[in-house]
Amino acid sequence: MNNIGVLMTCPMSEYLENQLENRFSLFKLWNHSSPKPDFLKTHSSSIKAVVGNTKIGADANMIDSLPNMEIVASYSVGLDKIDLGKCKEKGIKVTNTPDVLTDDVADLGIGLALAVLRKMCACDRFVRSGNWINGDFGLASKFSGKSVGIVGLGRIGSAIAKRAEAFNCSISYHSRSKKPNTNYKYYSNIVDLAADCQILFVACALTEETHHIVNRKVIDALGPKGILINIGRGAHVDEPELVSALLKGRLGGAGLDVYENEPNVPEQLFSLENIVLVPHVGSDTEETSKAMADLVISNLEAHFKGMPLLTPVL
Ligand SMILES: O=CC(=O)O
């Protein structure tokens, strides 16, 4: 397969780069100083596959400039950076990396809820600053037993629910339709779900339908004691509304892994003690990163050997 051109859109995993280099003719988009369109034009005939991620996937322009592209193998579960309509129209296959990252993302979601409620980062700053000498930290809030609402009861949402159940939390959810195999309480309306839970987790896919699904109404329904945890995509939440609600105390707190304009995070959030911010690291563990890379490789190899894809999207 050494003569098959594979384009990696940006740095994502050194291991994946090495594995791709060993098997294919690898082009690294970020290593080319010529403007992107020129680079794509020059190499368009040899590139048959694109490996993208949550930062740069395959948009309409890229797809149009690579007429021999057969497959987009995304090093991510999210597909929002891939023009799926265009891929479908052109018969381009698409794969992603579901399942292997579910545990990590769900773990981080629960970790963020614990960190916000138990004020773990504020506690850490308190100890490091030497302030303990002057008196005790004060009280935090309990996680066990709280009511949890989940937006999107797919693989990751279900894994969050399973973990929260172990903390004796009551679970309810909102999704496009009621799931047949669960006893969790279903809300067809996200505002009602937010009004009836104490911690709202966002765990759905980003689509046109779910863009800004957490808007001012949802934030206000969650209220001054409510906690928002977002391990989905920044654009699920109307960020200016979130910032304003946190600054004015209309929302109790938030744990965020994702932002609307990554890597830019609204600086007004930096001084708030009731939030925990992490830099889109949901699946970023050694173990999962390798599993995701292996899945990307296996999908590419399956495609070029004419075998069934392991995790097909299209
Ligand atoms: O955000 C992470 C992913 O989509 O894999």
C-alpha cells in the first residue's frame, strides 16, 4: 500500500503518524509551506484517503480538490468537521472512532461534575497558595444522589448514566426519540429536562439540529444551583449566554471540555471559582489514543484491501 497517498490534516498522534508512514505515502498538510489549495492541487491525483480529527476534517473545498479521494478516516468520534453530504454525494466512505473512547469521555464527564461540585480545582489552588494556614476551605456540594439529566443517550451518554447510577444519582435524558431499552425518564423537551435535574450533561453529536441546543432558556431552567457539564462540542452551547449566566450567578457552575472557538476560551471565565475548564481532552489518554489510531489504520487497510470497514459511517 506504499504507493497510496494518505493526507493527514493536522498533528494528532505521533504513533498514528508513524503507523501511517510505515504503510502509506503520507502527506502532512501542516508541513507544507505553500498555500493549502496549491498543495492540494499538486498532490490531488495521488491522495486517496484523508485522516482528519476534531480540528480539521474534510470540508467541501478539500473534498472538491481531491478528485481521487475514496475515504475519510477520522481520528475522532465526532463527525462535525466532515462534510458528510458531500462525501455521500461523491461516494466517499467515512469512518470514525466510536466505542474505544467512550469510557474516557464518560470518565471525564463524571470527573468534571465531581471537580465542580467538590470544588477540587479551587481546593488545589487553596492548598498550593498556602492559604490553608489561615483557616479551612469551606463547604462544597455533594455529587452522590443528585439528579442527572443527559442530552443524548448514545454510547457516551449511556456510559455517563451507568457511572452516575453508581453514585445513586437519578437519571433522565433528552434525545430525538425515546429509547426502547431503558427505564431512565425521557423528556422530549430539553427545557423540561433542565428544569427537573441538578446536573445537565451534554453528550450528543453536533448537528444542525443540536447547534446551541443549550440556549438561554435551558440555562435558566437549570438555574442558579444547576451545573452544566459539556463533553460534547462547544457549539452545543450558546457560549455568550453561558458566560453571562455564570458571571451573573444565573447558573450554579459548569465543567467544560469543549468551547465554541477552540483553542480560544472566553477570558471572563478565568476568574470564576465555580467552573472547571479542561482543553478538549475527553479521549486524550495514552491507551485510548493508541486504540483510536489503530482503528483509523484498520479502517484504511480494510478499505484498500476491499474488506468491510470496521466502523463505517458512510
Ligand atoms: O471530541 C472528540 C471526538 O470527537 O473524538
